[in-house]
Amino acid sequence: MPDSFFSSKKTWKRKRAPFKDSGPSFSKKILRTSNGRVSAKGKGKNHTADEDLRSGGSGSEALDDMDLRADEVDPNESGEEDADETPAEKRLRLAKLYLESIKEGLADGEVDAAEIDKELISARLKQDVLEHAGKQHLYVADSFDFVQPPPTLRTRGHRFSVTSAVASSDARFLFTSGKDGCIIKWDLHSGTKLATFRKLCPDGKGKEKAAAETPGHTDAVLALALSDDGRYLASAGKDRRLGVWDVEKGEWVRGFGGHRDTISAVVFRKGTQQLYTASYDRTIKLFDLAVMGYVETLYGHQDCILGLDALRAETAVSVGGRDKTARFWKIVDETQLVFRGGGRSSARELLEGGGLADFEEEERDGGKRGGRTEMKYVEGSLDCVAMIDESTFLSGGDSGSICLWTTQRKKPVFTQAVAHGLSETVSKTEGVIRTPRWITSLGTLHYSDLFASGSWDGHIRLWKVDPKMKSFSAIGNFIVPGVINSLQFVSPRRGALDDASWAQSEPRADASRFVSEASPKKSGSVLLVVGTGKEMRLGRWVTVKGDGARNGALVMALHPRTST
């Protein structure tokens, strides 16, 4: 692999929060004691940040603008610290606490106590180990029935296009955001509206003149993200502001500034309260909601960042619009891998020179398959990205192609050209002009072989990734009119949707087998959350009228097929 593939540690500049002892992961440098106080790593055992501030020590100036007091004691923290405890004893104690937490999670109204046995705990531990390994390990795409339309919950409430729709991991709440500047909270079981968060005037004709810390957004909300623990909702959009909301109370917690242009994407690092934001100002910012603080800024993209995703590791992947690159960020190593989309051609040269290019014909893998030459359109922009596992991800853009990437190769492992077909436009001078439908959104069932893609052709297409991660193929599609602006897969625990009548389907004889063999900590059903609109999320390049297109959200319950 060429050395140039990996960037130097000086590739991007890093702007850290004003905390002298901060490192690659801010949360690793802040230790919360059992009484809720915060201590700075590297000081004495009883030395706290509060004392440092009172004494006016070397770190006092750096901490002036930061509130490091915890609101409450971490419920997962062990209060049995012993200075004389050996490392082996500590590992044993923490392992026992972890097993107890698993038992409590399994027994909390989800299964009968008799089912909490060694097999369930073993399966749960195996699942966690596989996720920490960061590799694809759930081969479930063939388990679902994509022939019959799935049970679907539909919501409506936004005046303009829905830009993002996310559901909590416990399948209790659904949040939708729109170009109207509103965020709506829904009960995912009944489909009823619970609350609306807004800052715009009720008539929608003007904006409130309020202080910067007034709850809400003053312009279109373009992105939402929910933390894994279901505690925080993050929102961002055209007002260049990151908002943090308390999910249970439905209250504004805090707003963050810093970006100089529209924030296009937000995502939580899986299993943590660390948050990434991407913006039109070509930067990615990291925040840690455990201490409600800003961490650092990442630089590298040469155009507006339009898509962002992250999983459990301290990494992230982003796509930079018309710089036609996907970048894999290694936060700890301070490096980035650059993947360049598209390809060089006479048409591309014409496009980059300001001309109008049609397309280029290329033979996949250097040859024809079945005597058929595939048409590949010039890629002018990468618009969306989604991670499959820690080293594999997908990208989509205005060429209509979906590309499968791995961090071990500089070029796409596999490319599906014109994944959502061609759009035809009649010109008086040129006749019928065919152009590819853009890939407007991608969603993956993390660490599995299943993902979905959306455009404006009236279909959500489902795909299966090959076990060897060398290709993928279509396995089904659902009819959904309008522009698909967001896609999310959610795997609720067993029993989470038992009282949701809309999600019920015919009894599935092999549901228990699916749970035990494929995904022990998830239910037999998987939810596909879809945000739709009459316009595209980031602009008005395409408008879909009629044909049932709506500004709303859909939640589909995908059930394992019945065994024969």
C-alpha cells in the first residue's frame, strides 16, 4: 500500500478545547469521583479541578469557561474503589458488575426470570466482543421477508420536507426534523405527537429575536442524532448551531456554536456521549456531552461536508461533496485516509473545466459481464455515507452509484452503477435527456450484511453485502413516494413493540431461532425509519409533486420470514 495513502500526523490541524491536559479523547482525561466531583488526570488522587480553580493554579485560567461539575453520579460507576486492590481483583470485580448489569437488562420486563441463564449471558457477551472487534458478524439479510409490504407507521406534522427521522434504541420515541425549523417528538407505539420544539414564530413568517441561549433553532433543522443510552437528542441545521435536548423531559439542555456555516450532519459515537458534527465550513467538530464541552476540530476536506457516520471506535468517516473524497478519520492517531470517488476521463476533464459532461462508458473490472457493458456516469459530488463496520463503509452521490469501500484499498471494492435508475427529461432541442437519480440517503444495520438506499424514484431499495465483503446485490424494495432524505435501522430489544398494534404481523415460526442464532440482544424484528419530503434535504434541486409524496416519516417493522 503506498505511503501516500496514509496522511501524515500533520495532515490536519487540530484545535483543542482550552484544557492543558486534554488528549485525543477528552473523556479519557476527565475522571468523575464517587461524590460527583471531577478531577484532572495526572494530579494527586485527592486533587480535584475545584481545588485547582480555588487555588488559582496553572490550570485555572484554562478552565475558566468550562463547567466540569457532573449533574449526578454516574449510575454505572463502581463506588468500591480500593487503593490496595490488585489489577486482577479489579478486573474480576468489574466483570461481576458487568454480568449483573446484563442480568438486570435482560430481566427488566423483557423476559421471564427463568430465561436468564448462562446461554443468554454468553450470547450477550459474545455479541459485545464482536462489536468491539468492529467486524461484520450479523448475516441476517436473508432472514427477512421483503416480498410482502411490512407493517408501517406513518406520521405527518411538518409543513415542509422532513430532513431527518430517528428512533430511540428502545423503540419508545421517534423524532423528526424539517425545513420548517421544528423538531417533533412522537410516541413510537401509538404514533401520537407528544411535543413540538420550535423557535420560529407561530405564523412561520418571521423569526424570534432572542438571545443565543434561547431553546430551539432559528432556521431549518437538517440533522438529528440520538445517543445510545437514549438520554440526549442532538440537532443541527442552517443556523450553525448544535442543540442538545433531554429526551425524557423534552427540554433544551444546551446549545453550542463554533461552526461558521450550515451544520449538515451529526452523529454520536456508538456507546458513548461523544458527538461529531460536520459542516459546510469544511470542518468536523468533536463534543463530549458527558461534560458538555467542546473537544477539537478536524480539517481536511476541500468542499462542504455533506455526510458523516461513526461507530464504536474513535474513528469517523465523512464525504465532502464536490471535493469528491471520502475521508476516514483516525482521531487518536491524528491521521486520515483519503478515498477519491469517480474516475479520470475526458468527460470529467470537461466537467472540471466548467463544461457540461454527459457520461462515460466503462467496463466493470476491465471487461464485459454477460456481453453487457455497464453505463457509469461521471461523479460530481459525494452526498451520503454509511458505515457497515469499523473498516467498511458505503458512499453515494449524484452519479447514482453506490460504492463499497474498505480501509485496506484506495479504490472501491465494488460499485453498483445507476442504483436507482435514470430520470428522463424532455428537451426541445436535445430530445430525451437521461440522467441518473442521485443517491440521497444510505442506512445500514450496523455490523450486518443489510443496508438500504434512497432516492426520488419512489422506492427504497434493500441490499445484501456478500459475506466476503467483495460485493453486494439487491434483495428487495419498498414503494415510498417522495424524496428519501434519511434512513435508519433500529434493533429494539425483545418485547419493546409488543403493545404497538401497528407493528404486529402474522406469527413468525422461526422468530426465536433468529433471535438466538443471529442477534441475541435484539428482537426478531428490525425497524427501518424513513424521513421523506417533496424536496431534497439540503436544497431544492429536485421537487416531487403528486404520486403520494408527503412531508413526513415512516417506520417499517421488518419481520423474519416464516420458516417452511
